[in-house]
Amino acid sequence: IEPAIPLTGIETTICAYFVDACDWALRTFACEAGPDYIDGNPYDRDVGPAQIDIHLHDWRFHANPYELGENMRVARELYAERGAAPWPVCGF
């Protein structure tokens, strides 16, 4: 049996918000934002690891949408409401 690969700090935070869907969230957000989960384009309208459309969901954010915890809080809210639908390319 091989040991599990330890989670990075970002992955630990993602999984804290998606306890019941950790594997799904890690795969989806790595697909959305890249394998390091960091959104590399500051001019894009989709922000953070969850690549949330800031123009569509700006009302959901209570703090900086680029902050990991805030991005995950809103992603979890979207997931609770709509499942994987907000991530049609990477979420299935």
C-alpha cells in the first residue's frame, strides 16, 4: 500500500469547505484554475480556484473574491444550490 499524497495548504482549505466532495472539488478546481489552483489571469472575470464569474456572482462575495476562503465559501454556496452545474466543463 502506497501512502496517500499529502495535501497542500490550498488543497486542505478546499477540502475543508468540500468535506463531502473533496475529490470532486480538487479535480474540478485543478481543471478550472490549473494544477496549482491559482488563477493566473488577473484580468479574467472568473476568479480564484473555483473560477467564479465575478460579474454574475459579485453579490455573493462579502470579502475579496480572490481570497481562498472567500472563494471557497461562495463555491460551496453554489455547489449546495446547483451541484456541479456551475462548472459545466470541469465539474462532471
